[in-house]
Amino acid sequence: MCNDLSYTVDDNTGEFMNTLVSHFSNSRQCQNFANARTVRNLFESIELAQAERLSSILSPSKEELSKICLDDLIKIIIKKA
């Protein structure tokens, strides 16, 4: 999904995203796991976290606008906890 929307992630962030999706699909707490919907909702949360992070940058570069950081993922985990 990241590639389809021209987002970039570093190796650590990509691995962590895969771990999150695996957690959702394997978690007993997520009995209503609806694969595509859950992943889409997760991705939309990541986009919101990225937007909040970028809002503090006066003139973000094209690279910054397309990058999803590990901090974005951590932020959504903290919000959902």
C-alpha cells in the first residue's frame, strides 16, 4: 500500500509495519479482524500521525512529505493503548 501511494519507509519502519499487521491478524483480541479493512484503518491512522508530525515543519521537502517514520507508528500505538 505504501508503494502504491508513493510513500517511503526505511527498513526498520517497514519491518515494524509488518509486525503490526501480523499482531492484528494473530491477536485473539482482534476476533473481528477483517483483513483489508483493518489494514486500511491502520494505514489511515499512520497517515494522520504523519500529517501531525509534518504540521510542525514550515516547508517540508518532497522527501519528508512521502516518508513514513517509525515515530508515526509509535504514535498510533500509544493512542490505541
